[in-house]
Amino acid sequence: MGRSEIEEVMEKSEDINNLERLPEGCISDVLSLTSPADVCRSSLLSNLIKSAADSDVIWEKFLPADYQDIISRAFYPVPSAALSKKELYYRLCGNPLLIDGGLKSFQLEKSSGKKCIMLGAKELDIAWGDNPQHWYWRGYPGSRFVEVAELKWSCWLEIHGKLETRLLSPNTLYAAYLVLKFKQDVYGFDEEPIKANVKVVGRAGGINSQERCIYLSPNGGKGQNVARKRGDGWMEVELGHFYNGEFGDNEGREVHMSVLETEILGAKYGIVVQGMELRPKADT
């Protein structure tokens, strides 16, 4: 270990000793100004800091301000009263919570506590979605929703979703994704560009509108906006992104997402749509 590394360790040890001299309440206040990931790391330092890092005072600050309202909308009851705030936080991070009649799912990003919301296929506006000759609704292994939408056949692809921006975390850059799977006999999507649009609509009309071409093909496509595998076994393609500002700025605003192919009009079938997801955009 070189001299600079030794000095760094000594400085960190001194900082820890100074922090431990504070009352536990002060330690909790300091930790609450950090992030969930920082608190978890600090809980390994000493018993005093670990006790402060596990307190309900800290973890309630990491939960969304409206978490009680969200839990009250759960499709299945959540025994939140029996859980510590830390246990509740990690439950909401690890298990998507179905809300609003099971049509949406809610989850927290583990490292930051930011909200992630997916609109299930039943919550989307799908052209000819109610026509059994074009779309088939059924359960699907690994889906968080009771039903998904399977494209049987169509020459016209049009899917829309929308969500009030006040339901998302403020001061956060969000990305919107179409979440889907490809059946073995998928057809009509190879190298065919499909228009995707994400825009925020408010009292003053559309703002921050973004349009791009995406590729819904299991084999990728010509551009960067192709379907990629997720950790849960599904595929996703980014539709666009937007910045969600302060709470007061979001009143009366909605984010609108769309996937549209109405020009080439070739036969298409074999995709399974689980929904559209909004989550904080990872740094690239």
C-alpha cells in the first residue's frame, strides 16, 4: 500500500470516528440527505451508524411522498403496517406492485428511490385491439399483468399510452420503453422502421416532443433504437425520453407515448406486448 493510499484510509477512519461522536438522531439526519445506496454502504461501518441507517426516519424520506396513496391502490393488499420502512422500501424495489385494478405496475429504482411505472397492455390504446381477428388477449408466462396483447395479424400498427407526469418522480430524466416479446413465427418487422414519439402535453399544448425510428425485430435493425433483452427475460426498445420537472410544474401535464407504422402497410404478426414502461434514464 503506497503512502497516498495509507493517508486516504486514515482520513476515512477519522471521518468515521467524528461521525460516531454525533447523537444517533444527528447521524440519521445526515444519512437522510444521501441516497439509499449510500446508507446501505454506511451501515457496514459500526453498530451505532448501522442502527441509525436502519431507522424508519431515514427510510421514510427515501419513500415517495405519496407512497401511502400508492399502496392504497394496490391490486393485492400490502401489509405495510407490519413492515419497517426499510423493509417496505426494498419490497417496492424488488417486487412490482400492481395498482389501479391491476392495469399498472409500480416499482422503485433501488439505488435512488425514483418511481418506475409500467402501463399494462390493457391500459394502452391499441388500434383494433378489441378485434379478435387482429389481437389476442391472454395470460403469458413471466408477465406481471393478467393479460398481454398478442398480434395475430395486421397491416397497421398503432399503440398509444399516456400517464400524468405528477405520478412520476420530480426533477428526473425519464425514458419510455415498449416492453414486448417475439414469438417464434414473428413476421413483418425485419428492418422495417417504425415511428416512436414521446411528448409531454399540458395546458399550453405539446412540449418536449421527440420522434425517432425504432426497430421491432428479434434480429435488431439498422439503427441504435432496437429491441434489447431485459433482466426479466422480456425485450424492450426505448421510445424517447423527457425531463420531469418540479411537482408544481407537472400539474395538468401528461406524457404521451406512441408506436406507429401506417405507411408501409405490410402484413405483421407474432409480437407480444406487455406494456409501456417509464423509468429513470440511466447515465450513458
